Amino acid sequence: MEKGIRAFGKKYSKRFEKVCNSATLIHINHPTKKMYPILYRPDVILVTKFGKRHIFEVLDSELKDANLIISDIVQSCLSPNTSRVIFIVEKKKDQDQVINLSQTIASNLISKGVSKRELPRMNVFYILSSEAKSPETVTEILADLLLRR
């Protein structure tokens, strides 16, 4: 799946200047920088020409533990320069669980004073495992979901 997401970023290189894999770390720093940063490692990061990040998280084993999903959501919300977070699951029924968790966390952050504009836009899509076998298929599905709306 990650290979297909990276192929999507490379195919649309006019939009995405940089394509990063899961080896790339995002440093989440304390506002005063007095503490060590939290290191966040998303599955794929696409960086736009304007320096904004699109973070992709492929949720497979995490679906068994809601705490892991919550951790990914919170870390993605705290990541600097992140404009969009895309969670990908393999089944439509798993989509609702992730949507509910992300909406709950976003609503709570907003109620605690975080500006809605500061939060990244979160999407949850499902791509069947049979469709994810080919990077070209994943690229086409993501183009339909993200670019042609």
C-alpha cells in the first residue's frame, strides 16, 4: 500500500515536491524547546511545493487497538506544517471507527481552545486489499479520492 502512495506522490510531482517513506521522522517539539521532541514516524509523507505535509497512515494492525489509532491521530495533529492526514483502512466497516475517533479528538481539542484552522484536515478512506496489490491501482484510487473532488 505504501508503495502505491509513494507512486501517487511521484506521479503528481507538480503538486508534491517531496515524497518520504516511513524512515522519515517528524519532530514534535515542546513550544519552549526545553524538553526532548516526540519523534513521529508516519507511513508516508508527501510535502507540497508550499511546504505543507500530507501524512498518510495505513491502519492494519492498529485497528485491533484503539489506543494506537488515537496515538496516530494526536501525533498527526501536533505535527508542524501538516495540512492533511489521510488514514487508509482495508474495510469499509473499519472506516467508521477511525472517523469516530478522529472527530472526538478534534472536537475535544477545539473545545479546549485549539483553533479549527490549526488542525489538519482528516480523511479516512478504505482501499480493499485486492486493489492495493498494484501501486498503479492505489495511485488511481488516491487521485480519484484526493484530486478529482
